[in-house]
Amino acid sequence: MPGVVAPTRIKLDSILFATDFSPSAETALSYALNLAHHYNGSVYSVNVLPHMPFIECPQVASEQARFLMEERMAEFSASPFLRDIRHKEFIEEGEVAEVLSRLAAEHDIHLIVLGTGGRKGFGKLLLGSVAEEVFRKAECPVLTVGPHATRWEIEGHLRHILYATDFGAESLHALPYAVSLAEENHARLTMLHVALMPDVPMTEIEAGAMRVYDRDEISAERLRHLRSLIPEANQLRQEPEYLVEFGSPVGTILKAAATADLIVLGVKRPTVLTKHLGAGVAYKVACDAPCPVLSVSARCRD
């Protein structure tokens, strides 16, 4: 399997920040502004008004909601936080993922930033997850800031990046971003693979040919695979740390991210199950991560 080529600087100088003016959005804003300062970038901020077809006088309610959001957005636009940053604000109406995708295409956006409250279980079954729908459909990377992520105190530079892979095509699509950001920031890069013990087919057991799998053997093989993702010819400033662990993918990734400033994950295309049940590892990690999660979809433009 081909490894990542020599890293080039990832463009993150055009940022689309989605806000509903909630506490999670306020936290996400600090990350968007930090990146904008670092990359001398522009911030496009958008508030998306939802459709309200099931309430009495939806047109009146929509007009009232727009008026309120225009006031909030005007205050936001005048904020001293944006003083030294090129910025533009929008108020749109529709489905959040669709609006963000359209704006990203229209303004050549390199990164979408949004906060999420991390709904799970029955609440997610009813309401779905805007954040998950966005990062699975987006054609650019998405930085998701969950409820357990604190404000970035990195003085403009990432110090530790965690990249997790299952060796699937989707996760490998995110590797150039992890490598590039590590090089750009002179950051420590940890490459993690969470191994699962192979299931033994019942036919082998019944035939008396049950194979005994050795954890050390599996670990060594996966470690070789992990190292092969970055060829030796690709000279990095700092040798990555390679980890192969056994356990729950979500729990193991979160444990490894205890000191990380950023988690980088490749994500699969949306399906009915991932949209409604949130069964994906990426969504669960984003909900509970102590730092932001950069999700790179296979849809992302190179």
C-alpha cells in the first residue's frame, strides 16, 4: 500500500465558521480565530436558520428569527476578536450541511469549523447530529470542537497531533493532513492503529483447525504496516511515534489523545445508519475528545 508522499503545506487560510451563538460555538470560534491568525486567513461566519414548517405562521416566525440573528451577527461582526482578521458574515436558511457545502464551494473554503454538543443515544436518534452530517458530506476538512474540548492555548502552534488509522482507504486519505500539519508546526506526530483480535471462523473450529493468534505477532505486523505509511525517503523533522494498541477503538483513541492538541481522522461517506444512529467511531471520538478533531472525508478536494 503506497505511503504518503513528501508533505506539502496544507492550505487552511480560508475558514468557514458555523455558529448558532451557543457556548459550544463560542469555544469553536477560538479555534477558528487561532488558525486564521496562524495562516493569515479569512473567516467566513454563517448562522443557518432552520426551516419551521410545523409551527403556526412560519413566515412570521422566520422573519422574527432572522431579525434576531441579524442583530446577533452585527454584534459578532463588531467584536474585537475579529479586528485583525479578514471576515465576512452570512445568515442563511436551510439544512446546515447543505448550506455549508454550498458556501464552501462558492468561497473556495479550505476548512469548516463548528462546535457540537455531542448528542448521543435516543436524543441523537430523534435529532441526528449536524456535526456528523457536515463532516461526512464536506468536500474540505472539518474541525469539530466537542463539549470536552477546551480553548486552544498553543500560542499559534500545534505541539502534538494524533493520527488514528484502521488502514482503510478513508483513514489514509487523512494522512497527508496529519503529516503536513506536524511539519508546519514542528509538532510531535503520533500514529495510532487500534488492533482487534481476528474472529475465528466456526468452520475452522468445527474442523479442529482452530488457529491460535499471537498478540505479539499481530502487533509486530501492524507496526510494520504503520511504519510503511511514511517511507524512509520522506524525511520529517521529527520521527513519528508509532503505536499499536488492542482494545476499543474509541476508548483507545481518546486515551492516546490525552496530551494531543488535535486528532486527525479519515471518515467514511454517510450512510443511513451513521446518519441516524451515530455508530461511527469518528462521531463518538468527536463527542468525547479533549481536543478538536479534524475529519477528512473521501469527498475532500485535493
